[in-house]
Amino acid sequence: MFTLINWPIAVGLTVALWLIVLLLQRTGLRRLLPKKIGPIDIMTPIMWWTIGSVSFQHWQRTGLPELWFFVIMVGLALAIWQGFWLQKFQAKKFWFLWWRIVDLVTIVATIGVLVLALVL
């Protein structure tokens, strides 16, 4: 799956798809999705595919398991922090905050993998 499309083309497709999602969100897609779902929420799985494609084609090793492990550990730390430190765990607040952290980590990881692939 990761070697189906050459990685520079995959990056270009990801950027083009992100622009299309942004355009659709500005025009007509806004009414179809809930208010709190943004373009980055839709693009997160696609950026995971891009990370896997670039890292596998460049280094013959995908970096997704490590990224997912990091995201799960951040989720556990966030749950422990909300439950034990703040003494009030709210599932809705936890999932919202955790997904925003996943989005941020995915963007940083995508940029990092692209920079490393271009430099190395």
C-alpha cells in the first residue's frame, strides 16, 4: 500500500486534497459536518498515509507504529492528568483535547518526515 504511489506524488496529492477540503469546508461542506470538525480532522488519516509512504519508500521502514504508540501514551498521560491531578475526568473534554493533540502531532510528524526525507 505504501509503495503504490511515489512519495513526492503522494505529498503533492495530500496537499491538493487538503486544499480541496479547505475549499469545500468554506463553501458547502460546512453544513454537512458538525461544527467542531475541521479540515485537519479529515486530513489526519491521509497524513498518516503520507508519513507511512514517505518513510517506507525513503528508509524502507514505516514510522507509523512509533507515532501511534506516542499518541496512545499521550492519551494515557492526559487521562491520568485529568483523573488524578485535576480530580475531574470528563470524557467529552478528554476526547476533544486528545484528538486536537493527535492533529498537532500528526502535522509536526508529517513536516518532520518530509524535511528528513529531503535532507537525508
